[in-house]
Amino acid sequence: MTEGPLLTFIIVARNEGRYLPDAFADFLAQDYPRGRIEFLFVDGVSRDDSLKQAEAFKAAHKDVDFVILTNPKLTLASGWNVALARAKGRIILRIDAHARMPADFIRRNIEAVSEGHEIVGGPAITKRYPDGLLPEFIAIAEASRFGGSAAAFRNQGRAGYIDTLAFAAYKREVFVNAGGYNEMLDRTEDNEIHYRMARAGYRFWFDPKIRSEYFPRRTLGGLLNQKFGNGYSVAIASAISPGCFRLRHFVPFIFFAALCGAAVLALAAPGPFYLLLAVYFGTALFFTAKAVEREPARIILLSVFMPLLFLAVHCSYGSGTLCGILTLPFKWNKLRSYRPPCPVSAQGALPPDGFIGLPRKQ
């Protein structure tokens, strides 16, 4: 491929130095013309060597249109908006720093958009760490439908329209019409902006040939903290856009609330509590067996702990949603009055007002 539309490729990172060498190597291996790519790297005031790595990459690859930006607000949502305000491409493609891309990743996204789809993406596959038994065990649980991979973009095998995507490519007009990311959200910003895009009439095209991989959290503490934050943001984002989530996003909260209620009632009537646990662990054992059926002996031996890991993940997520619901009365007016910025102009970089923090004009 010798020509193609100008693409803005975005990575927003904070303390992702562990993953950046692979991310940069994957970019250099892409088979889409490098001269047709604008690479925006947004650093969230990293405390590790992320910024130094980015500067070294820029110095070593003069042929790459590589721009380093700063995200002083630190969150992913604000980082995406910083990048969108500088984006010049007709197509905008974003991916996480801890993801991996095959050499045809950018080209296949471009081809799918060129076929007439406004938003495209493919399966995001859980990748295992090459070192450490616990990180590998966590990755297997995270890849399970029961553990964290119920979304269609993780499981669907055929091409078609679905409700959301990860690591998507967007026509520029999508952000022009739907606006930027909601900076009131520390997490789940994808769900909220994708809901606005869907309401604006855009659909999400899933192409199984557009494959990518991502690394989950390495430690149990990191995983549970992530799940708690995700659950918390589900409650917060629901106040902003009540329709941006599916029932699956609230199942952990429903389970956690039922478990707490049954535990309180267990002193008088323990039956419901034991029944709930029996149903839960029966389901967890079924998904554990499916998750490890082709794994080596070292993983199968550890699988006795996987139902407990599932329980910890679901309780963390559910308790996060509960905490989010309890904080809503104190944030309601601010959440409902906030309007996301519109950092992308139809013509090119920088919106007409020149400042991404301004709310959209009504």
C-alpha cells in the first residue's frame, strides 16, 4: 500500500514504561505507509521512564511524525481530549499502551473504514505475561466470560455491528458530531462516549481480522483495584447517560447486594445465603473448568482457587458500584450539568474556540 488517508494514531500513557518498548516496536512494524501516520503520544505526568522512552523514540526515528503531548489532568479521558485537539487525520485510531498490535493492525482498520463504516474495530484478546505464575493465572481468569470478557468484541467470531468496541478507529466526523471524552469519568469513558456516538447515529463495525492483544493487571491488588474503579464509574456514568450500559454491567452489583442482604438475614434464615453461594460457586466451577480445560498441569492444579478469584473480582466490582451509587447525591448536579468538550474541528487540528476545556455550545 503506497497511499492512503492520513491517520492519527494515539497512545495515552501514564507510568507505562514496562509496555512502551513493545508498543513502539509494534508501531514500527506496521505495513501502512509511515508517512501517512501522525503519531500522538500523550504522557500523563509519568513518574517512571515513560516520557524518557518517548523522547528517545522521537530522537531515533526522525521519519515518524511523532508528537509528545502532556496530560496535566492525568486521566485517560482528559488525555484522549488532549490528543483529539491536535489530531489532523481523517481517521483517528487509539490504542492502550499495554496493548499489542500485529503488523497489519493499522492497515486493516483503514480498509474497514474505507468500506464505509464510521467506527471499526476487532477482537481484543487477553495476552499472558511471559513471566510469573500469578499474572498468567489472572490473565486466564480475565479472559473467561465469567471473569471479565462478556463483551461481544472479546467473543464474537463473525463480522457485524455490535454495541461497543475496544481500540477502535473512527472517522474524524464522529468526534466532530458526538464531542470528546467526558472528563468527569476516571474510567468507563469509552462506554459513555460510545453511547453518545450511537445516539448520533453511528454504529460499531466488528471485523474479526482486526486483531489486537492487551495485558491485564499483573497483581491481585491491581486487578481488584481496577474492578472496584470500573464498578464505581459505572454508577457515576449512569447518572450522566443512563442508557450507556447493558445489564451485564450491573450483574456484579446485583450479586453483591444480594449476597450482603442474604448474609444479614442468615442469622435468622441461613437458607437463602447458602443457596446463593451454592449457585454462584456452581457457576464459577463450570467456567473454571472451561477456562483451564486446555491448560498445562501447573494451571489445572491452581484452578481450585479460580472460583475464589472470580468471587473477589465480582465483589470488588459490585462494591465499587455500590460506593458510586452512595456518592451520587453529592455529585448529581455537577454530573448532570457538565458537558464534554468538543476538541475536534471538521477542518483539522484544534477546535474553533482553540481550547479543549470549553463545554460544547448548546
